[in-house]
Amino acid sequence: MTEERRVPKPAKIAAAVVVFLLFVLLVTTVFGKKGLFEIARARRTYAELEKEIGRLKEEKARLEKEIAALESDPGAIEREAREKLWLMRPDEKVVLRKKDP
């Protein structure tokens, strides 16, 4: 005679509740608002922003150097005026060439 072991009903319910809670905990840990996927996305965003900050710092340093040159170097002012504003001295002639296609 094999004797079947019967688990009392409250123990079955308690086990089901524990399994359900563990499942909910697992799902929220992976997919929740502060879950693993969200943390990975936040780390990627952080790395992208760090790169952008580095690029902007380099650009800021370049622009500050350009500002310092324009404030103190008359040659830099003249160079900017010629290149960006197409200014020339009264005794100069500008020769324009067509670009080859």
C-alpha cells in the first residue's frame, strides 16, 4: 500500500502565495521602473551624455582660445574679417575664381 502524502490546504495556499510573490519580484526586478532594463538604458544614456560633455568642453576651449585671439591679436581680427565678411583694404583687389565642377 502506497500512502499518498497529502499536503494540507493552507500549506498549498501559502506555497502558491510565495511562488506568486517571487514571480512578481522577479518581473519587477527585470522590467520595473528601476529594473535591469531601465538601469542598462540609463547607463547607455549616461555614457552618451559623458561623450557629449567632453565634446562640448573641447568646443568651449576652442572658442575661448578664439575669443582671446580676437581680443588681443589684430591679425586674427583681420583674418576673420577677410574670411567671414569678405572685407578688404582700400588698395586691394579681389580676384574670384570659378570652382571646377
